[in-house]
Amino acid sequence: MRDLNAIGCLAWIDKNGGDWKSIKIFELPYAAVIPAIEEGRISAGMLNEPSLSQALDGGRVRILARPQEALGRRFISSAWFATASYVAANLDIVSRFASVVREASGYANTHQAQTVDLSAAFTHVDRAIVERSARVTFAQALDPALIQPVVDAAVRYRVIERTFDARELIAQLR
């Protein structure tokens, strides 16, 4: 597995005196994580909100660590992307798309109560659990300083071959 969850786990293991090279990480659907722990097929699993709150409410798991915090207190975990040639050929579409994403992110950040039903429907988690679970803050701009820690960790844990400046990922839309 070569995603942000895996990188966060490896970084946490590294920062806490473990040998990240000695473990095996593989991907399971969120719905399969709890049964796999209960059946002893895996030692630990990673759940994101609101699935984590749902599992904690049921008393079926406990928090061992918050692995992604090993990457930093704040970082950008996902963003939309396109090739430079697509951006150049479709600047108006890309600019409008970026504007909609920025506006939607701002709305979601400031209207958490109004987005509970949408999140519950999307995640198949009970509305009451979504309501009290921790919610992410959506970035409204791409800050290379919040992307670089992920790039650096991806290199360290051999997800990508070489480092690069995160500023290279961000198109300057006009």
C-alpha cells in the first residue's frame, strides 16, 4: 500500500522507535478493518472519521495512535490535479473549477451542521455519530508548505523515487 495512511503509519513507527521496514501494510475497505482486528487477522488498522467515531462508540476499538500527526500538525492530504497541458488548454474551465472547489470548501468549513446529512449519506454512518465526530478543515488554497511534508515523507518511505519542490505542483491561474 502506498497512500497517505501508509505513509503516516510508517512515519509514526519511525518517530516512536520502531523499524518501519519490518511491518507489512495492506489495504482493506473500512468496513473490513474492525472484523479483521477482532478476528486477529491484523494487529492494528487505520480508520478516518466518521468511521473512527462509529467504531469507538461501539467499544470495539481503542486509539493506539494518530499516525498522520507524524507528518505534521497541518498538511494538505488531498487536492485536485491536472496536467500542465490540460490546464493551458482549458484555463477557463480549470479556473472555474478551482473557484467552485474553494467556495465549497469554505462553505463546508463554516457550515458543519448543514453538511451532516450529506456526510452521513456518503459514509453510511449514522447522522448522530457524524454530528459529534471530528471534522476536517478543507483547504481553500494550495500552500506548498502544507504539501512539502507529504512529498518528503513519500520519498523517505519509498513511495516516490525523488523529492521535488511542492511549488512545482501548483499552477498559477490567472
